[in-house]
Amino acid sequence: MSEKLLLLNDLHSFADALIKSGFSVVAPSKGPGPSRFRRIGSASELLMPDVNTEIPPKEHLFPPTEPLLFFRFHGTDVELLDPPLPAEETVFLGLRPCDAAGIALLDAVFLADPKDSFYEARRSKTTLVSVACTKVGENCFCSAVGLSPHSRTGSDVLLIPVEGGFLTEAVTEKGRTLLEKHSGLFQPTDASTPKPPEVPRSAAPEGLDKDFAELFAAPYWQDAAKRCLGCGACASVCPTCHCFDIVDDSGARGGVRLRCWDACGLELFTRHASGHNPRPNQPARFRQRLLHKFAYSRKSLGRPLCVGCGRCVDTCPVGMDIYEVAVLMSQGV
């Protein structure tokens, strides 16, 4: 399918058509608490914010808490039971390009050998339909990490807002199949693709992995992390953070083994049973977070582990700015 125009009110028709055809649709929607992606039952629940939701859609592929196995005690024997895996086909509708790129980075982590079977079960049944940005938040810096407000990275379908609707592009075969199933909602158009909005924070923090030993020992980390509370708020809203802990919750008859989100900025993350902690203070933990995002990942994944969504900056209760620190460090401060 070539580029076609999707009229604005047809976005809701598209959502309803997906639901009626059996898809589970996850989209920005009305609800209590921070703005986030929820499973919607009808298009009337769809609510597209001008910029990113406060919470990324990551939680629907990599839940904050999920069972890995159940166990039951039968005398001296232990019975292991697998948790049910998702069976429904799902469409993420209304992602911003940075969130789709974030899922592509999670793919690179969880679908590498050996694959994470829980993530793979959800991801294999998920199609990503993104909406390009027409404006950027004050703390967005996607272009600084090689993306753009119209980036196609990670998306199966990209919708670009134009006057009267959306230019619709099938980026992958999965996306093309989805659009062909609902071809009646689309019509050919000669409309030209608009330019993406300018991202003011576009200076790329290059060079963070070129002189690693000097950067690691730089005294600047002490100043950079003076305000850090170690609360983990930045990790909880990050589209790409994927650290986790595994715990057993059990009783006399059995229990469950759980995978739970964790974060390298938390004091307990690296504390050993002996009490020793190789990252004993917040500067060491903040250094780990920043270098993991912009240095280590370049070597392991070939790209930054950051999509420049700015959520961590928006959320930090003391106004810490990972972008500003990364740029300063890349300049050899």
C-alpha cells in the first residue's frame, strides 16, 4: 500500500475497526492519574495529547511486575507451573516516534540471543502505529540521539498529520498487512509530506565513549549528582530502561517467582549480601545511568539507549537534566 490519507475523524473509525476485528488496542486514553497508554474498549476513549504521554507504553510489553513461574509444594516435591502467555493480537495506536524507537531498543535487548520468551510472546503479537509530532516538548531532544519528530524507527505504520487528516505510511510488512485489512478507511492523496518541527535541543552528545577512563574518573560527577535523590522516578518513566530484579513470594503451599522493575539509580540495586556496594553513592549511580545510556550502549547496541523523549527531565523532582549533563561531559568538562 502506498502513502494514503487518513482523515482526522477516521482515526477514531480506525480504532473502532481494529477493536471490532478482534485486536486489543492500546492507546492514549482518558483515565485517572498521569497520562498513559491503556487498553481501550472503543474509540470514544482515545485521547491523543499534543506531546508525549507522561508514562510510556513500555509497561504493556515489559510489565512493572510479572510472574515468571508458579510453584507448588507436594511434600518434598516441587511442581513448577508456567504462567499463561498473551494470546490476543494487539495494536499500539498513537505512539510518538520516540516511543516506537524505544520499543526498537527494547527489542534489541530482549530479543537478542537468548530471547526473553515473555517479552517475545507479547512483542510478536504487537503492531506499532505511530503519530508523528507536530510540536515538541521543551525538554525533547530526539534529534540529538539520531531520531526526529517524524522518525520511522520501530514503527510499523507512521501517521503524519496534515491539513484534513494524516499521511499514512506502511513502514514494515506487518504494518502493510494491517492497513490492507482496513483499506476502506484510506484514500490515495497527492499531499506532500510536511517538514518535521524543529527540535531546539539538537546538539548531539558525541564522544562519551572515546576517552572512557578519563570520563569515568572525572570529578564532575560529584557536582552533577549533588541534587540526585536516588528516587528512581527517571527510570520509571523511561521508554528504554529495562533493569529488573527477581523475587520469590511464597508460603507454606507454594508461591510465585516475580520479575519486578529495578533501577541503577537506586541504592540497593548493586548492594551485595555482604553489605559492600560497588556504587556506594549517588554520583557513582548517576554516572552509571548516564554512561549506560550514551557510552556503553554504543558499544553493545551501536546506538544510544536513549530516545530523547525528555520524560526523565520533566519528571525529576529536583530538575536534573540528563541531556545537559551528557552534552557537558561530551565536551570534556
